[in-house]
Amino acid sequence: MDDFKIQRGLVRLPLGSERVVDADEEVFILYSKSTSASKHRGLGYLDNHSDTLTINFDLQVPPRPTSSVIKSKRKLARPLQDKTVEIQLVQDKTALRTRSGDTGSVVWKASIDFAQLILQQQHAKSPGAILDPEKLGTARILELGSGTGLLSIALSPLVSHYTATDIEDLLPLVRKNLTLNFTGWPHKQGVSAPGHNVFVEELNWQTLHSTPQTRRTQIFPPPSPPIDLVLIVDCIYHPSLLAPLLAAMDHVSIPNLTAVVVVMELRAEDVTREFLEGWLSLGNGDWEIWRIADEETAEGTGILEKESPYVIWVGWKGQLNG
């Protein structure tokens, strides 16, 4: 495929994507590109004052080239049209202030921006889409650190099966938002209604990490059938959570199958470096990690535009071999 450097399963790496082999080098590249504009966003949450938010995703269709317009009296297929996807979200702003370490109770900008990216690429049938449209419809996705559940609501209509996971304290909020956006959720198995393919499960990274390797599979059975894609969006911020997050990533991933997509807002360099060092050395060092190309070299990835405060990595346990 000429538009992509590599395609493996569901994920396609645009031309210009680079393999990450050294944490120090990657941090230098990322933070030398950071701009003053990205330093005035605050912590990164959308609104910590409102109990209910309305999130709108405006999806546009690129104008058709003049050369592609066919002058014919025959009835043509209905063209794609611009549309808006509206999502209602309840957040718990009190928990952000009073519950130690609770950042998942409010909506973060990174989740909105990543959802906009995927929804726009799929709606416009972008040739630069990083998730293969032909495979996305049958994909099984698991999200680590789902927070308010925004991504499960936005992306589940595109996939076969979506599992939202987080700590037990946050699951009622995820369920409340799913009920708010999908009438009748949770639906009975086999009912093809919006949201029927979304499941909510507890997954505490710290508990998993503290469990001996020999008992993890027994206490935390790996997903079955296997997961095609693990999503981790804006979960890298506190050093104490890095090792547990890496343990969870490794536990739910199947070698040479599961892609792990990590979206991170660039904040503290030392935390970024520590995360990358841990990921590169995870297991026997057999994870292959790539940084998705930025807007200058990859069409359709607006979240990675020139002055974006984000980075997107994708990794597989096992070598690409090609």
C-alpha cells in the first residue's frame, strides 16, 4: 500500500511514522517540537465546573474533485454528507477534587480529540485512516482507563465489540453515560440496538500488577476471544501508575495480534521517558513500538497537526517482520 509504511492487522502506519528504539531519543524529538501554544491548555480536562456536558463531533466530507463528477442522468449512489454526532456526558467534578488520584471522573480533551480523529477519518472514508475501515467493523476493542466512557459511546458504532474498563469506583459513571446515550442499555445479548456491543468491566491495574505472575491469568482471565486493539488515551500522568499500566497492557495483549494504541498529551518529560523505558523493556523487550506520523507527513491525522500537544504510539508484542 503506497499510502502506508506498514499495515498490520487493524492498524496502518502512515508514511513518516518512526520506530521508537530509545526513550531518550524519543523524548528529545517530542519535546523539541513542543510549542508554547501547547503549554497553555491547563491540565487537559474540558470543563471542571459543569455536571453535564454536550459534546458535538462535526464530521465533514471532503469536496469531490471536479474531474470525478460524472454527468449522467442515471441515478447515482447517495453521496456522503456532513453530519454531527452529539454525545451527552455526566461527569463527577466533585470526585476530581476530593477523591485522591481520581482523574477519570471528568472529560479530558485528549479523548475528544482522538474520537474526532477516528470518527472523521471513517466518515470521510479517508485513505489516510490509521484504522483500516474494512477491518474495523469486525474488530474487538478494549479500553484501559475509560473514565467517563466517552470513547466507548463514540467509537462502539464502528466496531463489533467494545469493552470499557476502569477501577470499580468509576464504573457507575461509565454505565450512567452509556444509559444516557443508548436507550435501553444494557441490551440483551443478540439485540442489535445502539450500544448493544458495549460492555463494562472492572480492571484495576494496581491490583493486577501486585498479583504474582503465576496467578494473574487465574485471577484476571485474558479476554476471550482475543482483543484486536487496546486503547489507552491520556492515562500517562503519574509515575506511580506507569508500572501497573504497563502490566495491564502486557496482560491483555496477544503476541503478533493485539495492537496497543497510546494517545498521550505531552506534559512532564520525566514521566514520558519513564513510560517509554518501561514499554521498551517490557517482558523480554519484544515489544515493537512506532510513533504515528504527524500532520506534515500523514493525511487526515488532525490530532497530530503541527502544533498539537499530543503523541500517538502504536505497539505490538512480537516483531513485525516486515
